[in-house]
Amino acid sequence: MQDTRRRILDSLADGPVSGPEMADALGVSRAAVWKHIEALRDSGFGIESRGDGYALVDVPEFGGTAVEHGLEAPFEIEYHDAIGSTNDRARELAAAGRTDVAVLADEQTGGRGRLGRAWAAPSGGVWLSLVCRPDVPTAHAPVYTLAAAVATAEALGAIGVDAGIKWPNDVLVDGEKITGILTEMEGESGRVSWIVVGIGINANVDADAVPETATTIREAVGDTDRAALTRDLLERFEALRSNPEGVLPAWRDAATTLGRRVRVETQRGDVVGDAADVEFPGTLVVETERGRERVSAGDCEHLRPV
Ligand code: BT5
């Protein structure tokens, strides 16, 4: 959001402020204040003109300005009511050199999972893709998927949804998938050029609009304030990406895979055994009959104990 508009909203947070007072505080003309107030009204903020000044009476339910309002993470929000895939749009922005942009949509018409799978993304979800340009080796990329899973599980926990992580990229509630994560990357000479972390949360969505194996926030606890959830998620992700060493301990805390018997389908075949640990940057360690095996990518299934 434009900096002056953000400052206007901040100044209105504590009650009504008169036009001249605001103009003085921001160092702009009264006409400029009025123009910004009009622009904020256009983007969904309810601002009344009263005897004691401008009063903020309503904030938009969802959208770029709703998320940016009070956001304490350095992401610019690009919001779409509907889009093919937020990951595709984020990749375009990344290829054009942008960073710290969060592409957000209410609905996706061509949402993607891993390996070309389709992702159901009806209106009412939180469909989000983050463009990041960390100066790290490409081999470290998986830790961003783990960070996104941790941030999501914690943000869901904060609204009363008891979510756990299934390695590597699923956030589940009672075994049903509530969030999927799709990380895509481009590198050069072994270093990351950009990473796009796509996060899809089934939020205010009917259970029959997503696959049988899935669940939604609506089903778990009822509809939620998606702007607040997105803000919380971005702030948690920001804290984790600034401190990559903290990601693994947080992931272990939130994961349901460790200690479970698992089958992981990998390109080299199935790995079956007990999930013992996860190692940087996201490698799953499995105790198998053949000894310890390390898996860096694959589809993981939790099995019943033998
Ligand atoms: C994923 O793939 O779980 C990654 C999903 C990432 C979606 C986000 S939304 C924002 C951004 N923009 C995009 O276009 N994508 C990202 P994978 O592990 O391959 O799981 C895909 C499988 O999950 C499908 O084959 C279905 O079985 C199932 N599925 C499809 N839609 C679902 C949904 N809404 N909720 C839960 N499961 C779903």
C-alpha cells in the first residue's frame, strides 16, 4: 500500500482525526489527505466524515489493502479476485526481477499441485504465492517449504484449528488435508535466483468444493477472517525465513510424521520404515530394514504401526 495511505490508516486506528490535524502530522496538504481518504474508501475502507474528523468504521473483509492494513512483514500484496494460478503470476514477477511480493487470490481457476496435479481452489480460500530471492545455495530450497508449512500450521493453531504437518508439504487436520504447498525455484551456478512458495489454504470453503481427502477451516471451526490469517501467516513466515536454523526445531514440533511408520514413494522406488527425523534442509530420515535411508523428495503416506 502507498506509504501515506498506510500512515493515514495508522493515525485513524486510535479514533477520529480531523483533516487539518492529519495534514499537519503527515506533512501534506488537506486536499491530498482528502484524495487519499477517497482512494481508501474506493478500496473498501469505511471512513466517515464527522464533526470530530475522519473516523474509521469498517475495514475490507479480504483483499490487498485488508491484508496490508497492520501487516508487519515486508511483503507487498498483489490481490486478484480470480486468477489462473497465483504461482504462475508469482513466477512472472520473479522472472521480472521482483521480490517480496505476495500474490493473493480469492479463487484460482487453474491451481496446481506438485507433479502437474490439479489443485481445487474455489472462492473463499487463501491462495497465496510468495516471491523470495534469498542468497542461498539451490540445495537449501526445501527449507522454505518447511518454513511455509510451519507458518501455516501455527497460524491455523492460533485460530483454533489443530493442524499438523505431514512431510514434506501437507498440513492436515485429523488426517485430512487443509493446506498444500508448492515451492518452485530458479537457480544459476548453484545459487537461488528466486523461489516462489505457493500456499493454498482451504479457508471459508464448503467441504464438498474440495476433494474427499481434504478439509476446510469452515468445516473445522467455522469461517475465519482471512485477511488476519494471511497477515499472521506472512509474519510467521518472515520470522522463519530470517532465521533458517530455527525452522527445523519448529517443524519437528508441528510435524505428525516423526515417530510414524511411513511409506515414501520416491523416484528410486518406495522407502518403508519408521520416520526418525528430519535434517536440514528438509531431508526425511527413515529407519528401514536395510538401515537408515534419507529421502529428499517424494509422496509420504502414514501407515498403521506394525
Ligand atoms: C500440493 O500438491 O499439495 C500443493 C498445492 C499448492 C496449492 C497452492 S494454492 C496457491 C499456489 N498456486 C498454485 O497454483 N498452487 C499453489 P500435491 O502434494 O501434489 O497435492 C495435490 C493433491 O491434493 C491432488 O492430487 C488432490 O488429491 C489433492 N487436492 C487437490 N485440491 C485440494 C484441496 N483444495 N485441498 C486438499 N487437497 C487437494
